[in-house]
Amino acid sequence: MQTNELVAFVTDKIDDLKGRDIVTLDVRGKSSVTEFMVVCSGTSTRHAKSVAAYLAAECKKVGVQPLGIEGESSGEWVLLDLDSVVVHVMLDETRSFYQLEKLWSA
């Protein structure tokens, strides 16, 4: 799956579980780790964990193996590494504090 297709797939799957405020950040040339970041909000720790788990399962179904998942135990910020796309599922408070959109859009 090409990177642009993966970004569209990821955002669609996040929307399936009602992830909120989905933002896609093009970090090519800014990050040596990934090409795109997708940031979204969950309504609770359980919701954030569910969005990340669902996304990981759906990616596996189409042959995209996640390289890692971090933050599942707390659920305040769950990171899913899909190589060319890194997904951040965050609670609103955590998202406001770290301001990834501001950090990576500069």
C-alpha cells in the first residue's frame, strides 16, 4: 500500500470509531522517522485504546504490519507506528499540552 493510500485508510478507520479532530501532518523533510503523522482525539482512555487497537487490527487485515504500539496501558496517548505513517490517538488534555500540530507544522 502506497503512503498516500495508507494515510487515507488510517483516517477512514479512525473515523469508523468516531475518532475526533483528525489532522494529517506531512513531515517529509522534517522527520527522519516517518513521512506523515495522523493525530486524532479520543473521548476517554478506553476510546483512545479502542481506536488504536481497531486501527492495528484493520491494518493487519490489509497486510500492513504495525512496527509498534506505545501507550496502550494508560490510553492518554497511544502511538501506532506504521513506518511511513505514525498515528497519535490522544485525549484532548494531552493533545493540548503537547501541541503536536503546532510543533510539526513549524
